[in-house]
Amino acid sequence: MHLSARYRNSETHSLKAFLLGAALLLALAGHAQVTDNSTIVVETTDMMVADSPALPWPQSLVAEMDSLMGNDIFETSQVGLEIYDLDADSILYRHGERQRLRPASTQKVITAITALDQLGTNYQYKTELRYTGTIADSTLTGSLYVVGGFDPCLGRDDLAALVECLQTAGIDTIRGSIYADRSMKGPELYGEGWCWDDDNPRLSPLLCGESDFFMDRFISMLAEKGITTDATIYEGQCPAEAVTICRQTRPIDQILLKMMKDSNNLYAESMFYQIAASTGEHPAYAKHAATVVKNLIDKLGLDSSAYYIADGSGLSLYNYTSAELQVAFLRYAYRQQDIFLHLRPSLPEAGVDGTLKSRMTGEKTRGRVFAKTGTVTGVSSLAGYCIASNGHMLAFSIINQGLRRAAAGKNFQDAVCTAMCR
């Protein structure tokens, strides 16, 4: 039975009208009293319960969604919502799905899917040590370049491994210059439209411990490992003729997992700039990544000019997407098996891990909702997948905007997910 046409109307039914109608019907078999302030008091009998069989799925979902849309929060706030049955290939429910809203961290869903599509699921982040000059008698005479690739995972152990590469190459002394090559991306340290008074990550291609202190720690590690240097530290781009000493790589899945499970903004921006760099632009800018995202939007059959993509994390208040757009990305990922096999394990799992560990812990939802959360001032969002009671896989997006308290949006989102799982 194809139900999508029935539910294409974006207007939702009034909860008040629904309850009043139900009360009148129940009054025929029991006793119903409607007070002056529209509070409905219903007395039921055993016979009435027996004569009221539950609606079949998905009609029951639609009825419950209509009821949820009567929530008082929508008197003063907006919601964009779409639920899509991936197995039946049809829309189950939608409301305000085309409204352009701020996605908050559900923007990371769009970034992740675009990255897996553009870069490939086997993509590797890389950091390189290269040199010009000569190596003789255990001494590098010339210039050493540390070429950053915006790997946000780099830490002390990685620094030690890089220095050990120098030792493996027979180098115990460096005479000349050491360059930090941060030319992979433009010089901006923060994203467009980020709040100046937030604790935002610094966007540097050379990081250590998620901080912009890589070179200081690299020089300290050289001394710790017994490599002598009187080199001067500079900023500069590595020349094409430089020889590679070693290349340190990291799989995209490792970045994807922390980016999605923990909603790590730095990791999301690093992935956004990998997308930008994949266009061949050097240095790469956020606008280059946005172009790739917009090309995919057009490929999905939507109008990319209707949206604004400012960053990869969702921190920017300039981002404007929609529930319809996010569901289109989720549908695309589901159809591309290789993408889905990498995306699905990265999403927080309700009641189990990540930012959903303490949400939807009940039996019906725990382990059956896999979704990215989002919160910025005035916005709460949730987008991902859900396993329905009939075993169908659903894709959904819920963006609540204009909230005074994020908890109100989260409670609504959890109720929607419970309805989908029931």
C-alpha cells in the first residue's frame, strides 16, 4: 500500500480538534465532559477499549505525529520535520520540511556524507616531513619542512613517531631551517559566522592535542629524542622538489567517529577542509568545500541556491538548510552501500553512546535510533536513522528553532523517535 501521497500535505491537524472529536465519539459509549476551558475528561468502559483497535502502522504513526504537533512550544517556535520510509521509498510525515533553518551540529551529517562521497571511504589524512639540501654524516644541512594536512588527531605519540622517522633516516643533527608548512588552507583561524565569544577551535593545518602549538612541541620532541638543531623556525610552503622523509597517515573513519559520536567541531572543520582541498585549490578555503556540497545538493535534485553552507561543523549562524535537504542526504547515503557502511557506525546510538547515550534509553528506542544531535543558541536538532517496529529503516530530520530552552526541543525529538519505533 503506497501511502506517500496521503501525507504530502504539510499542514498538521489541530490537537484540540482531534481531542474534541474523540471526546464526542467516546460520549456515545461512555461519559465525556468538556469543561469551559476545553479540558476533556473521559470515562471509558471495558467495552469501549475492546471496540477501539489500534491503527495499523504507519497510520498510527501519522496519528501520533499529528498529536505531537499540537505541542505548546510551537506557539512561539518553528519546526522543520520529515520522516521517510527507506524500504517503502515514501514519505511518512512532513511538516515545515522546506523551511530554511539553522541546522546546528546536524550540519555534520551533510559534511560527513559529502566527504565520504567526494573523498572516498578509504581516504587518508596525511602529515609529511620533507627536506631540501643534503644528508651526510648524520647531519641534515638545508631545510626541513613539516607539511600539515589538518589531521586533528595528532598528539604526542605522533610527534614522537615523526622524530623517529628522522632517526631512521640517519639524521641526528639539523643545520639550517625548519619550516611549518600550513599552506594547505587559507590563513583564517575561525569560521564564517562563528560567535566571537564562544570557545571556538582554531583552524590550523598543524595541530597537536587539538591546539595550535605543534611546532613548539615538535622542537621539544627533537631535543627529547636526542636530535641536535640550531635551526631557525619559519613559516613557509614546501617546494615541489623537496624529498619526502616520511608520511604519517590516518584513515577518515577515525576522524569521522569522533566528529559524529562526540560532535567534535574541530574534526568536522578538518573534514570540511579536506573536501575543499580535494578540488585542487591551494590554499583551500571554506567556499571551495561549500561548492562541492552544493554540487551534491543539485545532484540530489534540490536547488542549491536555496541554501547557505558556511562551515562543516554547524557552528556558524549563517548556515541555512532544511529537514527536506538533510533527509535527501540521508537517503542518498543509504542507497550508496559503501557510504552507509561507514556513516552508520559513526552516528550516536540512542541510550548507548555518544551524544545520545543518556537520551531515549527506554526499551523501544534504545539501540534503534542512530542520529546526530545539534544545539546552538535557540536551536535544537536531530537527524539520522531509526528502525521502525515493522523492521523498516526510516530516515528523519527534526530542526527546532526559536527555542528558549534546548530541552524542549530534545523532548519533542525524543517523542517523535519513540513514535517511529513504536
